[in-house]
Amino acid sequence: MVIKSKRMLIEKLTGVHSSKKSYYVALKKKIDELLQIKREWEVTFSAVTDLLVFINSDYEIQRVNQAAVDFFTMPEKEILSSKCYHLFYGRETKCSPCIGDQVLRSQKTAYLQSRTRYNRVLDIFAYPAFTEQKEPYGVTYYAKDVTQLMDSIKLVSMGEMSAGVAHELNSPLTAIVGNSQLLLRETSTDNPQHQLIKDIHSSGIRCQRIIKNLLTFSRQDEFTFEEVDLNEIVDSALSLAAYQIEKSNIDLIVKQNPHVPKLSGSANGIEQIIVNLLLNAKDAVEDKTRAAGDSQKGVITIETRVHPEGELAIVDISDNGCGIKQEHVPQIFNPFYTTKQNGKGTGLGLSVSLGIAQAHGGFIDLDTNIGMGSTFSLILPLHKKETDTEPTVKENN
């Protein structure tokens, strides 16, 4: 049937064939019913505590629930229309294989467990969505965060082993470091044995540092939580790491937002994360210079800020170093995994840092591009909202 007029359209929509007033009353009633259905659907959609994400056939995100907004810590308007592979994995290209492709092709539900952004493990169920003509036009992702379960299964035995090894090594190392320190005091610097003793002492200190990381990793080191100032912790971390960075002829830029509110946490634990990320950034810049003979000036930027919605405090540490290959990104937080040269890293730094962040109810995010650099973001929860303003900037050249 061809609808020739607005009147005929209203009659078709409402089924009412009477006065003009009745048409509009009936139409308004239908619209109100549709709006009520829409509101009820939206309430149900947002009430789901696991992630719900709907994408179209071009992998663009069309709809998310509140759980997804909270998980990705991004405003909904930034999430919508972005690509699903970028949102979930920080990728610039489509995943291979792609669960969305599989669902659209088979028109059947698919399942995938994968480690996504923020080093989180998600159980992802993908469901095809159909038009009235039974043609697939999109995919609904239902994702459940199972990181804690998977990591606890994976790490419980490793943690016990690490704690046992660390405690066994602590006693002899204490003797080695203590005795070498006594020998250094009794040995003049012009003595041929002085340098050997000094090497023994510094190697013992390094081993103790590794053991401390092992104890932290195995959760045997407990942190004392108190009200802490994030900017003060950054200053303290810089007092430890800034000299090494500047000695490597790398510019250090510090941007601190004075309005970041205090939070509950361990100053020592957060400082350990920041120092580790700063030194990793230094290594990345040096690796780029060494590999390519790059004449570009090395720059590391550390910035404190508040998430736009005011629920999170963030420390961004950015560098213009070598970047991290996409195939390495899902593994860099795994214990004992390192992309550094032999002798330069134990593979515990990032895993320990992530463990400390998670103990604070936070996480560490990564944005990286090969040859361009990386940004690691330490994201910690706040318990009150503050208005964000422009940060002050300090440059150390």
C-alpha cells in the first residue's frame, strides 16, 4: 500500500480513523509507549554488571552499558564510533582471527577468552544481531572480567615458590652485603682488592633488590595504607630517578595538577611503580638511540591529572623511545617476561607494579607505537570528586 498523506500515515500507525484530534492523541500515546519501552530497555541494559558492547558490521561501537564505560575509564561519547579492536586491545588494525567476523559469517554465538587492555582477562561471548529480514547487521559482546580468577590460579604456585626462594636467599645475602661493607671500610681505595670487594657489595645489593621484588610479587610484603598526596609521591620518585634520566641526556618534563585530591594508598608502593615506569621509559629512549643512531632528543614526560569524571587519579609517564611491538603488549605484565637485553631486566618490574596498582584497586594502561614511544598510565581510584584544572609545568633540561 502506498501512503499518500500524513493523515494516512497516522491512521496506519495508530489504527484510528476519526477526527484529527484523535489521530494526534493516539499518536502521542503510541510515542509515549515507545519511549517507556526504550527507557525500560536502557535501564535493563545499564543494570547488567558485566560489559555489554554492541558493534555494527564495520566494527564500530554503537552502544555500551555503564559497566563498559567504567571498565574502559573513558567518557561514553569517546567510546561510541571507535573500533572494537582499539577499545578492547588498543590496536590500530582488526584482530586476526576476529570473533566478530566469525559471528557475522556463521550467524552463531562464539566465545573467546583473551587478555585485553589494562592486562585484564575477559570471557567474551559474541551474539549476532539480525534485521527483520534475518540478515546479520551487528554483534553484541557480553564480556565478564575473570582476571582475578585466572591470575590467582596461574600465580599461586609461582608466588609460593618465589616467596620460598626469596626467604632462603635473604640470609646469605645479608651476610655477603654486610661483610663486604665491613671489608670496604678496612680496604683503602688504592688497594687492588678494593674494586673486587666493591663489585661484590653492589652485586649483593642488586640481588636484595630482586628479592624485594619477588616478595612484593608473592604478596609477602604488605603495604600500609594511609592518606597520601600523589604529587608529593611523584616528587619523591623523581628525586630517585631524575639523576639517571638526565645523566643519559634525556629531557624530563614534569606536569603536576595541583588539584589532584589525596587518596588512600601506600606512598612507598606507588613510588615504586612510578620509579619503575620512569626507568623503563629511560631504557626505551636509550634503546631507540642505540639501535637507530637516532639524533632526536630523548624526552620523558610525567603528568598527574584527574579523570574527566573525577573518580580516578592518573599518573601518565610518556617517552619518545622505541615503543613496544603489538605482539609483546599482552605479555609485558607477565612475571619474568622482558623485552630488554640480557642482564638489563628481570621481567619482574611491570608485574610487581601491576600487583601494587591492583592492591590499590587500580590498574596500569599502555598506549604504544613502534618508533614513536609509549605512555604508561597508573590509574588509581579516588573517593571524592575534584574539579580538574590546567596543570603546572616544570621543565628539567
